[in-house]
Amino acid sequence: MNSQLQQVRIVLIGTTHPGNIGAAARALKTMGQTQLYLVDPKIYPSAEATARATGADDILANAIVCDDIKQAIKDCELVIATTARKRSLPWPVVTPRQCAEKVYESQSINAAILFGRESSGLSNEELELSNMMLQIPANPEYSSLNLAAAVQIICYELKMQSYIVPEIEHRDNETELVTYEKMEMLYEHLADTMQQQGFLDINNPGRLMHRMRRLFNRARVEEAEWSILRGFLASIQKKNKD
């Protein structure tokens, strides 16, 4: 089994129908994936989920249930959010095949692919936690895919990419990408510094921090770069106190 395939977690957020959880588990197992995360599911565990899993009981049994999305992705270096809608603030967008390529280009890091609620998808705030968005090309007059069907498409593309890309050695320490949890620390530090400089009005921030998130999430910061940025911000704050 390709190890990179096992580094990818499928994250279902706010799923309302337990049958979709079971069908998604089946989709994972048929494509050789094991990591299923459930964020605040409405009904789980459920006999209907088990019935729809049709033999993928082990995927359900090992599913990790989280209270919020941040808990589910805190140790991930790559986060890709699925969406069917165009958003007011542009974000890098990939197709399922490009998504699979990005996962394998990342060289053995933890990656999460987020799937939103059946009725409303992901909120703008949830999308901002991602490095890029994923859209499945579909009939523009009827683009609504069942949740489990969408999961199956993505898992299939990941599986196909595993046949194309050979096993890759882990990155050197100098080029390791920063996890979501560390990026949140950077954003907090950045906002605090900009506020101290009078550059950010915390009571009327507008879209400034949204744009800063988009900038750094798109860049995908490495550990060494993260340390430089944190050191730079700390230096600015120190000068303000002197």
C-alpha cells in the first residue's frame, strides 16, 4: 500500500445523514484509504452508517470524531477544502486530479481534504483554514453531488495517482511544511503586531486578515520560513516596547 495514500485524511464536517458517513467509509475502503475524521456529526454512531458501509466496518470503528474542524486538522501541513460555490474572496482552486497531484508533490506530509454539510457545504471561515479549494467539474445546470459520491471521486483520483508517483522519501528537516496549528500561531502573532503598529484596527479589520491568510496559505510556509517570520514579528514588538 502506498504510504502517501495513508497520509491523507478525509474530513466530513457536520454530516447530517448517517448513511452518508457509512457510504463515505465504503468509498475510502474501496480505494485503499483508512483515515476518516468526523467533525460534529449529527447522528453517530448509527446502525444506518454501519449498514451503508457494507463491509467497511473497520473504517467506521477507527473513525476519529472531533468537536471542531481545528482539532481535526491541527497537525496537517496541507488542507484542501471542497466547495461547489464561487466565493467572494478568490482562493486557489484545483480539480480532483490536480488535488491528487498536490498531495503527492507534498512528499509524505499529513494532508486533509474537507467535505462540508450536505445542505450548505463549508462556511467561508472554514474555507479560510485551507491552502486551496477543490471543485469537481460537473453539469453547471445541476452540479449538486451526493456527499459520498464526491468522496468517492476524490479517493479514486488519489488512488490513481498512487500508481503514477513512486514512493517518495520524507522531506529534509529544512524543507518541512508548517502545520495548520503553527500557522494559526503565526496569524495571531501577525495580527497582534499589526495592531500594535496601528496598521490593523481590531474593531474594524475588514478583509485584511482574510487576505493575509490567503497569501500565506497559498505560499505554504516551510519551518525555516516560519521561524524567520516569527522572529521578525518578535523583533518589531520588542522595538515598540524599548
